[in-house]
Amino acid sequence: MAARTEAPVVCLLGSHEPDYPRNRSVKEALQAAGFRVLSAHSRAPFPWRHFILALRAWRCLRGEPSLKWIWVTEGGHRLVPWVRWLARASGRKVAFDPFLSRYNTRVEDRKLYRPGSLQARIAHWQDWSSTRAAHLLAFDTQEHKDYFYRNYGLEQPYLILPVGVPEAVFHPRARASLPNPYPVRPAPVFRVLFYGSYIPLQGVEWIVEAAALLKERDIRFTLVGEGQTYADTEARARALALVNVDFVAPVPETDLPAYLAHADLCLGVFGDTAKAANVVPNKVVQAAAMGRPILTRDSPAVRRYFRAGESVALTLPAHPRALADAILDLRNQPAVRESLGREARKVFEENFSIHALAAVLKRALG
């Protein structure tokens, strides 16, 4: 009788939100790649979570001789240095998924802290200390990898693990199979959808300015969500007296497929920050998973996977007139929109599906 082969084990360690798309897709991809996934997780307040996580991680390490990797999840910057010590003591290795640069996000993109301030220095140190302590780094785009390696002098191995989505939620569906979440109107309208958390890289203010240029057309914008720039964006829409823009409060993730399916065009991001150029946004991948037509800002990160005019429509960042013209052009070409959605789904399957992510992880960790 052949000996049973023990499945390799990975411990996911962090104080992450388990339902955040990045964390779910990493776990699902690891399982699809044949790994048994253990969890060392705590949402306890700092500093107690460190003690709880250390205890739970040690239990995983002590009880699982086939465990070779501790994967520190997104946002775990403060955890990696001491996890490296724990790994060294037990003969394991540490992989870290920073996902976002603390400095780039808080100082350069959202401008929450002034460069040179104590908070900015702390964010920079957290990026530097965490990424240099890991044996292996994971990034969602090549552009994010280049940012980290350029700014923090990194040399260790890395892998590019694109963002994924819960495929049980986001998959191609006929409109008729989902309830229509949009208000019924007396005349047909072309529905343009955006949803997000109103962070600067999303550039929602430029969507409102484009809506102002199209207010005489049969085009209606639905903006779902709230966040940092929401108040200013909503105030600008009121100042412009826009009647073609609907602001909708955040909805559960499970409601988004209905919005996507009944939209004629799905919007990505349009900010002109460096971070906006380095990401393939969740909303773009979710729309691609459903085979919907997408319009987003041109960027190296998006072009790495999508072909302009073939699987995605691209426009200039922070440019309302270019955005409005692109929307109007797509409004008048239903066959092009259908083709964009169909090709976007192919891009998703090849690069962002759980199957594709699992192959990346199996090569890197197997």
C-alpha cells in the first residue's frame, strides 16, 4: 500500500478582516492549490493581539510538522518582524502580503499625514521593517512590487498574486435572473455604475464632472458607497444641480451583482495619483468576473492584463471631458460593449480566477 502523502500546510496569520476580498481569495487559492490552511487570527486591540497571535501561531507550529510557511496577511506590517523571529526559532519561512504601502496610502495618496511628520516616518518604517523581514513577498501588481523594491531596497524573492473575487458571488448572470435595483423611469436610460469607498485614487469627483457634461443626454449615473471624499463630491453634484446622478448608500457585497448586471457600463477608477496607476481595482476585477463592460483610467497596471478597446475601455485620468466622451461613445455602441464584457471575462479566467491564483501559489510555495 502506498504511503499517504501529507498535504502541505500554510498558517494564515494576522488581524485581518476575514471577509475582505483579498483575504478570502488568498485562502481559497491556497486551498485550491492543495494546501491545508490553518489560522492564527485575532482582532483584539493592540498590543494584546500580538500576544494572542503569538500563542496561536506557536500552537500551529508545534502541532504541524508539515507546516513550512507562515503567511502574514494584508495589513500585518507590524507583525512581520516578530513573526520572522518565531519562524527562525521553528525552522519555518515567512511570506508577507503587504497589499498596500502604509506610506503610499496614508501620505502620498490620501494625504492624511504630512511628509516628514512623525506619522509619515512611522508609516515608512512599517513598510521598510516588514518587507525586509519576510522571506517571500506577495504583491497584487508588478507596479506595486516595483514601488516597494525601489523605495525600500529589497532583494528577496517575490510573487505577483493579482486580486481575486468570491466567484460564488461574482460570475456571469443574465439580467433577468437578478432583481433590478434601479428605480423604474418613464423613459429608457443608459445606466452607468460606480461603487466604492470614495478614496482619492478612485477620482469620483471626475465622474460627477463628466455627468455634468452629459446632463442633457439619456445617461444616468448611480454612485454607490461613502467615504473620504463623499461629502465634497455630493456637495459638488448639488452645486451643479445634477438630476442625472443618484447617490446610493453602501450595499452588501451580495447586492452588487444585481447592480452590475443591470448596468449598461461599469466604471473603474479615475484618480491621477501614483497609487491609482499601480492598481487593478477590485471593482474592475468584479465586473470582469461577471463579463460586464468596463471603463477605467489608463494605467500600466491595467494594461498589463487588459487590452485597450478589446477587453476594457480606457480614458485619461482626472479628465472629465475625456471621460464623458468615452461614456457617450460606448453609449452609442452596444455591440462594442457586449464584446468588451465577453473579453473581460476571458481576462478574468486567465489571470484573476481562483484557478489562476492557485497556480501562482503552488509554484511559489509548493
